[in-house]
Amino acid sequence: MASGGRRFGWRWVVVALGLAVLVALPVAVAALPADDTDVSAADLRARALASDDVAFSGYAISTGGLTLPLGDALTPVADLLSDQTTMRAWYRGAEDWRVDVVTATGETGTHRDTDGTWTWDYADQRATRGDEPPLALPTAPDLLPSALGRRLLSEATDAEVTRTAPARVAGRDAVGLRYTPADGAASVSAVDVWLDADTGLPLQVVVRSADTTIPALDTRFLDLDTTEPTAATTSFTPPTDASLGQDQDLTDLDLGRRLADVDLPDGLAGLIRREAEGVPGAIGVYGTGITVLAVTPLPGQAARSLRSQLQATPGAVVDDLGVRISAGPLGLMLIGSRETGAFLLAGTVTLDALATAAQQLSDTTGVR
Amino acid sequence: MIGVELRKLFRRPRTWVTIALLNALPVLVAVLLVLTDLAPRPGEGPAFLSAVLTNGTLFPLAALAIVLPLFLPIAVAVVAGDSIAGEAQGGTLRYLLARPAGRTRLLVAKLVAVIAFVLVTVVIVAAVGYVVGTTLFDVQPLATSTGLSGTVLTPEQVAGRTLLAIGYVTISMLGVAAFALFFSTLTDSPQLATLGALAVLIGSSLLFTLDAASAIAPYLPTRYWLSFVDFFRDPVLWRDVTRGIGLQAVYVVVLLGAAWANFTTKDVTS
């Protein structure tokens, strides 16, 4: 009996030990400390911006935490900012790269060449050619950590960046950098970027808002190889049996065509109006860095539809000024009526800043 | 002992009935597609089903995708769950153990038999799928297929990647087999062992859909099952395929170890 008990014991001990080792391995690997580098925040930011000539292949995941009340036409944008997006990327240079959005049974690939992009959609068996429009909705390649990190850091000043603790990202040592926007109207509380210690390539980007601990966006490489991919990997020739199309420029859509010319103020909520290439004159863009407010007049039907959506959104503030909501760091506000016309205010600003801007806009244009 | 177990398994009529039933669903789907000409859009429904109307040589993959989520694991769980518990329930286990080979070898022989069943089943599903696909759907001798990435795959590439997919699907089922085999050593009821394995799979599939469970998702036994689709991307996406193989290996090692620890010390009375 006693020997049976001992026999029972050692076998289970072997199994338990084996299981413990297997469970502990990933935890131990994840807990490996990352090496830090003695480089100033400003220098790190400069290295990140200069990393657009670093070739790589990678596998990345972007997780959006925003629930946007957008209509059917903008569903892809809403999905991008609220769901998980899995991407494969091959990068040879700023005008020679490929990003595939991978799903369980399909994929959508964007291939960039010197003249523009090919977008392959397996679901539609369709290849679409696009040039480089100055105004475009965000797409998956914009969320790649390398692209997003450079874009966001390019708007920061040296005074707005500080060093943070290093981390292990994609199995590499990554040095930390935090961009804290100085503007009082900012709804983005911080952007954390971890850069590859060797190349300066942004490996992970986390966008945070002040009102929640859940990141508005977290995009990171899970695998990265800095060997240059072949040209054959990034190039694209449409299959002979695929349908072909041409990307529609945003300025060709209703957004740019039906807008009446209005005189927008030079400043709103303390944010200065700035020039933005490709943006129609009726649309005002205000602010600097990642604190940006866009103001656009809306046609009647679009305004009515959006007003209903915004009013039905939990947490919506409805008052004499209009209706406003926040989705993470993104604020949306609709003001005006059928008689006076309507304006949409959207941007990475606080609800208070939106209200202030709406009041000033109303005073200037008479819309209420 | 392995030969004995293999002969026993493949001489049973119910083994072949199970395989026949597994093939019934893809065949039914193929007939319905031919009759209605209504394939799902690419990216919707079972993988590759949308493409078979124009290229029947892809139907083996569609057939695997049809049976993979439910029917194939049920069949594997039934066979593996029966392996030890079925002998105990039938009163034959103690006679098997009277042979000098020992319990560990019997366990290994049972596992090998289950693996052989999985391989034979997957190959037959693919083969029947090929016959059905090339019979019912259009096939051109020099037909090329468009992979998920929009690149052209030659017939040789499709054939090679299909073989890889068959191998991967077989490996993906090993975790199910290991769960059922372990449960089969815990009980004298094969039904209970099968249900236990299926409960694990249903739980795994459910957890995989929850964002709240994302931290444990990479360790769920069903996590990488559909990654055989990655063979048809260009370049092949090996990341999830290698993780899927590694995960199944871990489940097999741990559960076979647990089955061994339990079975070799168990009082066998039936």
C-alpha cells in the first residue's frame, strides 16, 4: 500500500513539475528585463523621426478602445478604432512597403509604390488603385506602430517629451518615450512610445486619455525582423480575374462638394487655425500637435442623422449649445438647426473646449 | 501492441461509419452549391468555399474547413474517449493488462491508434473533397488559383500547400485526442470521457470569442485551429502555424503525462 502511494506520488510530481515549467516559461520570458539607453528624450524623438529609412518585416496588433457613433459609410474607420486589427508589414522605404490586414479567412493588403497604392481585398476579389490624396480617412497602415509613432512624435516639441521605463517589445529592447501635450484643451493625456534601442523604430504606441485607464489605442509589433524584405514581396500585380477600381478621393465626396463657403474664425477655444493641405476651404482645422479640432458645416440631412446618433449615445451632453459626446480622447459636437445650418466640431479636445469653441462659433456665424 | 490496436480500430465498422458520416456534410454542401450556384462571398463562410465554384481543386480545403470546427473534433473525441474507458466498460481492460507489455505501452499504443485515425480521417475527407470538387465543379487543367494575398498559386503550389494543411489539421486534433484519452483513464464510461473532451473544446471556443479572456487566448486548445488558412497567404504566415503545433505538443505531453500518471497507478477491476 505504502509503495503504491509512493508510486502514485512521484508520477504526479513529475507531471506537475513539467506543467509548472511549461506554464512558467512564457511568464519568465515576458519578465525578462529590458536594457535602457542613456539618451535624452529629445534625441530619442529625433531618432524615431529619422527611422523612416529602416527596413523591416513585422507582425503587429492594434487594439482600439473607442466606440464611435459613426454611420455605415464610416464603419471601416469605426472598426479600426474600436476593434483589434492584425497586420503583417514589409517595409523597404517610405514609397515601397506593404501592409496586410489579416483575418481568419481573408485579408486586405495595401501595397505602396512610387506612384500610389494598390489595395487588394480578398473578400471582394477587388484591386483598387489609389494615388496619394492629401486628405484621406485613416486606414490600417496608419496604425502600424512605426508609422503612427513617427506621425504623433512629429507633432511634439522637445519640451513635451520625457523618458519612461524601457520594455521588451517583439522580443527586443525598447526604450520609452512619453509625449504629454501641453495644450490645456488636449483630451489626449499622453502618448507612450517605445522605440527599438538599435534602430529608433517605434515598436509600440499607446494613446491615453485622461478620463479612463483603458488606452484609446494600443498598437505594437509582436514580431520584428530588420532584414530588408525583397521587392517581390512588396510589389503587386492585380490577378487577371480580379475586378479593378480607382480609389475615390475624399475631396470628391459629398464632404467637399456640398459645403457652402463660410467665414470661420481664426481661433477657437484657444486653438489657432492652421493650414492643412487638401482640406476644402469650408473646413477649419485648429490646434497644434495632437490637440486638433476640425470644424465643418454639414448638409441638412447629414446633420439630422448625426444629431440622432449623438443624442442616442450614452453620456451625451445636450444643452442650448448643441449635443456633444466624447469617445475616449475624441470629442464630437453638433451645433445649429435646419434654419441656421449646422456645424460638426470634432477633434482630440475636451468637452469643455468643445463647448467653448461652439459658443465662439455660434457668436461668429450666427449658427445656433 | 501498436499493430494490434491499429487493426482493432480499423476493423471496427463504427470507425468507418464515423468517417463516412464526417464526409457526408461536405458532400451535401457541394451538392447544394452545384444546385443553387450560391457560394458565400470570399472571406465569409468556411474558408475557400467561395472559390470552389470556379476551381473545384480547392474543395478539399473547403471540406476540411467545414468539418474542422465541430464534426472532426467530435469524431476524434469519440474514438479517443473510447480507447481506455471503452475497454474498461466492455470488461476487456484487465485482459489487455495481463499481457506483459505494461500499461505505459498500452497507453502509447492507444494514442498512436488515435493519431492514425485522425490522419486517415483527414486524408479521406480531403480525398473525397477532391473527387467531389473535381467532379461537380469546374476544373481547368492549367487552372491557377488566387491566394488570399492576391497572388497567383500554381496547381503544384496548391497541391503542396494542401498537403501541409492536411498535416496541420491532423496535428491540431492531437490536443482533443489527448484530452479524451486522459479523461478515458479517469472513468469507465467512454461517453463521459468524450463529453469531457467536448466540454473543454466548447469552453475553449467560447473563451476565444471573449475580449476579457484575451490574456489566456494563446493557450486555448482551439486557438490556432484555423491557421491552416495561413498556408495560402503569400508569403506563408508561419507564426500561428508554428504556435499551433507547439501548443498541441504541449497539450499532448502534459495530458499524456497525466494519463500515464493516473493509468499506471489505477486499480483496474474490469
